[in-house]
Amino acid sequence: MFPRNIVPVWLSAFTLLLLTQVSTSEVTACEVAVDPPADIEIKDSGFLGYLSIHWTRPASLQNLTDCRVRYQLQYYDTYEERWRSVRTVKLTYAAQFDLEKPVKVRMLTMLKCACTNGTEVQGEETEKVYTPEPTGMAGSRIRDFHCVYYGKEYMECTWESGPVQPPNSQHYLYYWHREMDETKECPEYIISSEVRRGCRFPRESLLEFSKFNMCVNGSSPAGSLRTAYFSIEVQNHVKPAVVSSVHVSEMDGLLKLAWLPPSGLVPEHCLEYEIESRTLMANGKEKQQRKILENVVLDTSYDLRKEAESKKTCFQVRSKVNMYCADEGFWSDWSQTKCIAKEIQCISIWKLLSLVGLVVAGVLIVLCLSLWILKKICIKKNSKKDALYTLYKQKVNENVPAILSPIFK
């Protein structure tokens, strides 16, 4: 009898041998081996991660005629962390890679001939890995690299120094895109406390809907700093300017909000808006709502039904590039707050002082006019009284005997 553990071990060994044989067996078509591409080479032309892959036709297919040979190439996109695939009849292909991580490429040959009955036979797959060697002091790589494309007018990329920052260190930024023949240094560094903390790119140096490659390295008396590589698409980093000329009014129980598009070079049809409203109720509580206006074409207004018990409603607006013009982006800063209240709005102190002055002046004018009229009346009464007395005295002198006239004086 065999020991109990002999059979499982024998079966495992046989299975492993079978799997190894299958994985290493040749794939043939038309009595020729469909071998992987030969002489696979990954070349770095100094374009900050934009690498070219070259290969040759396998020797087994060199003399084959009346057949179509294609190649399937897969490479690992470390920026998006997924495999990308392409099929081509060419012997070269270029792709973007992160030079701080291993470059992984898989390739196989695809053959279609009359003898394959119109089907395409795939050969075995081969893999090539290229691991860049890091250079510079450990811990000196920059941190918090961040790019913002302000209103499509200029872009700023900023960073913080790494944990290891030797004295008298200096950073350098280089960039490249597909319309450039060679890399260039940052056109304008952003300086903070006499240290380079970023780079400002004018619009003319940028290219949208294409890989925009950058690297930041550095030097110091203690040695070179660790290089950091970045690849972005600038249209995905747009931050519009602040929304301006916000106006709110009330009509037929509706609060009507209107504004103007932000300044800058972002097309109006590329913008979406977010509205924030805060309503103070009669009971002292506050209601807050946010509404994103998507798919809005050249419409910069918003209507909101007025709350029956509301005392005051305030609005703010901000904007962002929509999904039809970019994959992502940044919200602008909020606009100034605009409010509308149920009560009469408070007037300014200057208007209040002016109103009080007008009232006081009016009172003084009325008082002076009244005194003037009263004086005139009094003078007239006195004049009339004097005239009557004179007439009375004359009549007395004419009709009363002289002996009695002293009595009537």
C-alpha cells in the first residue's frame, strides 16, 4: 500500500508539469510558430515619461507571404492604475509612463492567413519590464504638487519641499508636450521666502487635450534632490473666475436670481453653476439649499419659490467647467452674497442723516413762516385799534359839551 500523502503529492507534481507544458508550448498556424515580437525595446527620448516602444517581426514569420501580421500591445497606465491595449501593424508605439514606477509592457503576435480559414490566430504573450533607477537623496522629493488653470488665462503649479531639505537647495521644473521639440525650463518661478515654490505658465506655453509632462528636480551642496514626475491634461485643471453682477428680485411670489458669466477665456457654453440659498424663517431657523444647474446653455438665471414664512433670503453663485468641455475641474470661489428681505431694507446712515436734516429744515421753515404771519396779524390789529380810538375821540369832542369831555377820555 502507498502512504496516504504520496498520491496528492504525485497529482500536484503532474498538474504543475502539465500547466508548465501548456504555458510554454508553441502556438502554430499554417505549420509555422506564431512567436512573440522580437527585440522589444523601450526607449526614453527625454520627454519626461513619453516613451517609445520598438520591436521586430519574429524570425518564424519573416518569410511568410500572403498573411496579415498584427501585434497586440498592452501597457500598464500607472496614473490611472489600469491596463491599456492597442493593436497595430506597425513596429513602434509611444505611450505615457510614470518614470517613478516600473514600466510594464505585454506583447503578442496575431496571424491571419488563407490557411487559418479566415480566423486570426494569437500567439503567446511575452512581458517586458523596465524599472527606472531613482536618483537623488531619499526623502528630498517634493510634496503636494498641485496645478490650477485660472480662467484659461494662465496656470500655476505649486509644491512643498520634501522632508529632507538640505540648506541652500534649489528646485528646477521642466515641461514638455507633443508640439515641442525638446523640454523647456519653467518660464516664471513662484518665489516664497526666497525659495522656489511653484511655476507660472502663460497660456501660450500650454496645450490642451494632450499630455502635459513635468518634472521637478533640484540641487544642493549636499547632492542632487530626488526627481518627481507628473503628467496632466491642463483642461482638467480649470478654475473659473468669480461670478459677477449677481442681482436678486421678487415678482409674483418668485425670487429671481440673475448674474453674468465670469471673466476670463472659459467659453460660456462650457460652464455649469451652483446656487446656494439661505433663508431666515420667522421662527428664527435657517434653511440652506444647494442646486447645481447642469446642461445650462447661455442661461444665467434661476427662480426660487419664496417661502411663506421667510424673513430674508440670501444667494451665492459659483461656476465650474462642465462635463462637455473637460473631465474634471475646480469650482470657482463663491460670488458676493446678495439678499432680499421681507421688511423694508435699512437705509444707510448718510441717507438717514440727510432725511433728518430735511425734516428739521422743514420744521424750521414752517415755524419761521408761522411767526412771520402771526407778527403781521398782530401789527394789523394794533393799527386797526389805533384808528378806532382816534375816530371815537373826534366824535366825543364834537357832541359832548366841553365840561363833560374829560369823563370820556
